[in-house]
Amino acid sequence: MADSAHLIEARSALSRRLRFADWSALRYALLWCYDGPVPKSGQEGDFSQPNLSCWLVRKGRVTVTAAGRSVTAKAGQWIFVAMPSRHQSFSPGAEILSMHVHLSWPGGEPLMEQKHSLVFSASDHPELERRALSLVRLVKRHFPNASAFLSREPCSLPLYLEIQNHLPRWITAYLEVQAAHGVHPRRLDVDDNRLLQVWAELDRLPLGRRFSETALVKGAPLARSQLNALFTRAAGLTPRRYFEQRKLDAARQLLTTPGVSLKEIAADLGFRHGSHFSQWFKRLHGAPPSSLRG
């Protein structure tokens, strides 16, 4: 009875209302999911990612250390992994059901703040596993040879929409678990619809395309100086720098993806030559691309 009352309270917290337009500004995407052995590249090391990672340990155990705190999840337990930085160490032969999802407001601010890892029994929240498995089966059926993130996999529009239709159901289960543990979505701090329009346009802009402030201003309901001032005040950086940060985050992710060459990454991000990409990356990241390669 107590558990039931707690779930009702959690769902009530999730029903807190914002404007429909506010929720429509959310960005969400499935980055990767699988059910099986932990890849060699992820068995142990330091990782820094702005996206949420959730693992159901099938076999063995994992210890995650973040912000000076270590937690261990064993077989039959979920772990919501601390963001953005952590050290992870899996036991030999460990297997997991893994969900890796992007869920943020415009500007990249995560919807959920996960300073410390959360561990709980899978049997306490069976819907989370059920929804995850529906996505895993879908991905495995249509991307049988995929070995890393989905972003570079060829995909038809109907398949993309099918995945996007399944994902919010898992996100809902994820949010209910978070609410049951006293963690609730962070509100959108921007209430200027003109700024949200510009943000959405920047988020839609393909990373391989050159940024054009002239084109952005042409389609925006703001003058150039007003746009830069408002955007910088809200995001802490200019629209150009925001787009560069998006590209840099994608580069970091691709550089840690097995089997993707430097030449392919450069081409995906709009660079004609690998050397140009390397110079750009070192200037923004502070170290060459090789620093992120295994």
C-alpha cells in the first residue's frame, strides 16, 4: 500500500503543468540500446557525456564513481549513471541491458539532473525493463550489424518515426522511477518564444552545414544585435558558439565510437580534410582527436 501511494505521489509530481509549447521544446533521441556483454571499450575508464545512461545489470556487477561517491549495481539491479562525468568499472564477463538517451531543453540543459548514480531493484519498476526491451528488439531487428551509436546508421523515415514513437514510453517509465526517488524534471528557464524559435532552428541545423548568422537572422523575429544579446544572456554563449559546441559534442561522441575513421568523422561534420578537422578540434577541445581514441 505504501509503495502504491508513493507511485501516485510520483505521478502527481510529473503532472505539474507548463505550457504545451514549453514541453514541445524538449529534445529527445535514442542514441543507443542493447542487451548483452559490455563492449571492451566501456568495461573500465573515465567517461564524460551530457546524455543519460541507464543500465540493468544482467550478469556480474558495475561500480560507478562520480563526485567522490562510489556505488555498485549487481545482477537484477538498475543503475541510473551520474552525469556528466564518472569512472566505471565492470566485472569480467558482465552483461547489461543498456539505454543511452538524449533528453534536454534547448541549449543542451538536461531535463533531469543526475549528480549521483541511483541504484534500485528491477523488480520494483518492471515497466522500465519492459519498455526498454521493446526498443532493444526494434533496434536489433533493423540494425543487426550496428556496433555503436545509431546516429550514423542508414534509416528510413518510417523506421525513425517508429523508434521515436516507442522512446517516449520508455522516457515516461524512466521519469516515474526518478519521481519515485524524489528527482523531478528541471523547468525550462527560457520563456521568450522568439528565442525558443532560434534555438530550435540551431538544433535542427545539420552539423555538416556551415553556420551562417545571416541566414539565422533572416529567419528570426529578432534583429542581429538583439538576437546575439538575448541568446548569450540565456545560453551563456553566442548562437555561433552554441552551434560549434553541438558539433564538438558530436565529434567527441564519434571519436569514442569503435570503427569510425577520422576521415569519416571529418566528412560528417562538414570538413573537407581530416587535417582541418584535427586543427579545429584541438583548438576547441584543447587536445588532438587522438586523445579520445582507444
